Amino acid sequence: MDLRRLHANDVFDASGLVIALGFFDGMHTAHVRLLETAVAVAKERGKTAALYTFSTHVLSHLRREPFFHLTSLSEKAAYAERLGFAKCIVFEVDDALVELEPERFIERFLLGAEDVVIGFDYSFGRFGRGNAELLQHDGRFPVTVVPEIAFYGKKIGSSRIREALAEGALALATRLLGHPYRIEGEVGRGKGRGKILGFPTANVDYDGYFLPRQGVYATRTWIGGKAYASMTNIGDNPTFAGNRITLEVNVFQFRASLYGERIAVEFLAFVRDEAKYDSTAVLIDQMHHDERTVRSIFEKEEW
């Protein structure tokens, strides 16, 4: 995958490219439909499929608020490459890009394109004036507009997926995404409390990711290209008066140290909310119960 970063004042020749334009947070089923459309057009015309995306969400930059993504930039690029994209252009979101008129964006980055594939409601450029209609009106390159894709009468989108994750509705989130929600991160040092309790955990750095509802989950953890059944807790450890939300993974049938390793955690099923217990003994009993629940989930389902 040829990945290149561009700024608002750069100029890029899009000749011979079939461009999929969007932010693509989550790489959900509607995104995949758009991306597959772009790849199909590129193959049909013997051209190159290129992903045009952005370093962060424009609204988060405007509001000066942190953005918690569903999919990291590296994951987007890897997913697009698997679908058949050869290029990934990442636009650095800063004040200059946010203020760039959509007509200037077209002139600097889209001219020469073989086709621009865009979602029916996607917007870009200053005040979000750039959209499918403006691209079609420009007329200097073909434009393919992908219509709304719905599930049970409601649009499939990143906001709906966030709502499902916040509610612990993993079955819905997985259906909308087309794959389990996934968080990748490096394992850091925790307090070592899990090992003392009999449940050693990997403390995963989730920096930048949107966190699902606090609680216990059945998860699948990828370590060195191999998948392991696991149990994951998201929360602030109220039994021990914690004050920071952590993501801790107890990987079944794996006892080697994971410190410093980069792993991926896929959320498969919500087990229960986080709770405060009267004693360590009660907490340990609950953790054993959680483990049995998670193992039964893996026994019953094809994950």
C-alpha cells in the first residue's frame, strides 16, 4: 500500500485514480459497499483504486475536542489494501484544511480522477459545502454516488455503531460493522492485581479508541497472528477505588508475558456491567463465574 500524507496547500495529480472519498470510521458495512464499488470500477477500467481519507474528524478539530475513533488510520489502510486499494492519501486536518473551499479541494486533489466514489450524504470542505451534488455539477470527472444503506429502516453509520457499543449491544454493533469491534494497543504495566487474584491480565493502551460500555466481555485476542479466547474488563476497578478507566484482558491458555507487545482485542459478547464488591473474596467468586460464562459463550457459538 502506497500511503501519502497531504496538506491543504499541496497539489496532487489524481490522473488514473478511482477515488473513494470519505472518513470511513469503523469501516462498517456501508463503507465496504462504497469501497467495493470503487475497486470494481477500477478493475473494470484497468485503473488504480485510491482511498482518500483524513487524519482526524473535522468536527473534533473545529470544536477542539479529542476524537475517539472506531478504526485507527493504520487499520483503515490495511482494510482498504485487503479490498484491493493500492494507494491511500491521508489529508492532515488542520485550520488550513478546514477552511479550504471545496472548489479548491477539487482543483488541488481530484482533477484527472478516473472516477470519484462518494456516499450520498458525505460532505467536505469549508462549512461542509462539498458533497456529491457539487462534484457532479463540477463535471470534470465522473462521480459515482453510493446511496443510503439501512438496517431495520435506519441508516448504517458510525454514530449508530457508537450508540450500540455504549449500550453494550454488541450483536447490533457487529451486524452494522460487518465484523467484531476491535481495539489494538500495546500492553503496558498495570498494578499486577489480576495476577494476585488468580486472573493475570494484559493492560492494553486504548489511546484514541472509542470504549464500549464499562463491564465484562467475551473477547477474542490476537497475539502474534494467533487468536485466543479471552475475558476483558473495561472500567475503573471500583472495588479498589480506582480512578482511571482501564482495558484489561485475561487471555485463556496463554501465560507468557505480553508486556510491550501489540495485541488486538475483538469484542464478541457483553457479559455484565462493572460492579463494586464488598470484599476481594466476593470479587474473585464473581470473576470465576464470569470466566465460566465466557467459556460457555465460546462453546456455544462459532467465533
